[in-house]
Amino acid sequence: MKAAVSRTVDALEQVILGKPQELRLALACLLAQGHLLIEDVPGVGKTTLALALARVLGLEFQRIQFTADLLPADVLGVSVFESGSNAFRFHPGPIFAQVILADEINRASPKTQSALLEAMEERQVSIEGKTRPLPAPFFVIATQNPLSQLGVFSLPESQLDRFLMCLSMGYPPPAAERALLAQTDRRSLLAELPCVLDAAQVQSLQAGVREVTARPALLDYILALVQATREHAGLRHGVSPRAGLALKRAAQAWAFLMGRPGVLPEDVQAVFPAVMDHRLLPAHAALHAPPSARDLLAAVAIP
């Protein structure tokens, strides 16, 4: 398993240069059976990361370009009457794939955004009175434009909470950007990426993550971090129990990537900003500045 993970990371680093931490967090998110939100300016590699992950892991990929006129049926699918059989036939939408790139998700209306809620939480969709399971593994990578740009809708809290992690790619270091300029076209590199795993192996890795142990003292540490969000005056409200479970799963995945059989406090600290920052909402007219995830880590002692 460790060799497979190492080969996967090495293959991804051939395309995404200078971002080893972000690559490992994205892979940890997938292995923890979560979903990933990437918020950043255009052109920093968000789409490339999604394409690279799907190719290296041998998973079926679909890209959905979210626009203001996109309808839920464009995502989920629709039944069409066929005269030959004199019956309606369901045509599945692009959501029926293993890796979904929801590109510029906050350009779509809230109604269309909500079409992803059941899929992300239950791994199924309810269409025309029938529940249809989604393929496994199922992983959504959504990209979001900054709210300062025109034509965007804020994601509701319920939607944000469905994402296990939120990352910002940021600009690459100068040395990595220099290597990027010297390389061939990114599309050519993506086409040459080796397929390291397949769907069955990815599911086996996800099962391995669930076997990583978290001792009682470690659970107390996670609970103390969650409780700190609920007691800070600068936050609108604390994070939900779902967020605590997400933090545990993400820490297990990070420990698994590091080759450890149990979760250590440093595993929790490694994933805490990516899991929590998008869930920390500032209080209205707060007298205190809202804390960042790193502020909370510094304030809570390791047991």
C-alpha cells in the first residue's frame, strides 16, 4: 500500500509542480472519502489537479462547467420519451462518474448547487421518484472563484459543510514556475501520466484508512479543537459534529499517507486548516476578530 501511495504522489508531482502539501491533502481527502473545494484565481492549476488525480487513479472522470443557466437536470440527468419503445428512458447526467470536476461551482444558481447535496452526502441521487446509486469511489472536486469577482453566488453553509477540505493552490514558487515554463504543454503531460491504480485499489486504500486507529487521548484533542470553535466570541457559531468526524477521517488519511498505523497530534494539525477554515464563519458585528484555524491550533494544548 505504501508503495502504491508513493507512486501516486510521484506521478502527480510530474504535473503539479511545487505543491507537495496541496497534492497530499487532495489525496488524503479522496482516501478519507470526502470531497474537495479549491478556491483561487483562474490559472493556478485547479482543473489540472482534478484531471491528474482522475488519470493517475484510473477513475472515470466528468467535468461539469457551472454557469448561471445550468439546470439541475443538466447535472443529474433526465428521462426522455422514446417512440421506438413507447416509454421513457433515463439518460444519466455527468454526476454518474467516479471523479466529478464541478468547475466554477459558485457561478451556478443556488438551485443548481443544491443538486449536489444528496450526491455528496449519500452517494446517490433521487430523480423522478427513484433513487439511483452513484459509482464507487465517488469524489467531487469543486473549484470556486473569489467572491470579489462578478457573477458569483456564495455557497450556502450546508453546501460548504459537505466539503471535507478546502484548499487554495496559490502561485507556485519561482523555481517551480521556471520549470513550468521550460516544460512541454500541460495537456501533453497529462496524456502521458501513468495510470498507477484502479478503482478497486482506490477502494482498498480507503478501507485501509478506516483501519488507522485513533486513541482516546487523540479523540480528546479533536474534541477540544471542536469545542474551541464553539466558545470563541469572534465566530458566528461553532462547527458541527459532522466537522469533528471530518477532522478525524482526514487525520486518519494523513496518517495513512505517512505510513503510520495510528493518528498522532501532528496528523490532526496537518489537516486542521484545510478541514476547518471554510467552516469558521465570522460573527456579525463581532467585538473580536475571527480566529483562523492556525489560531485555534495555537490556543489548544496537546493532551
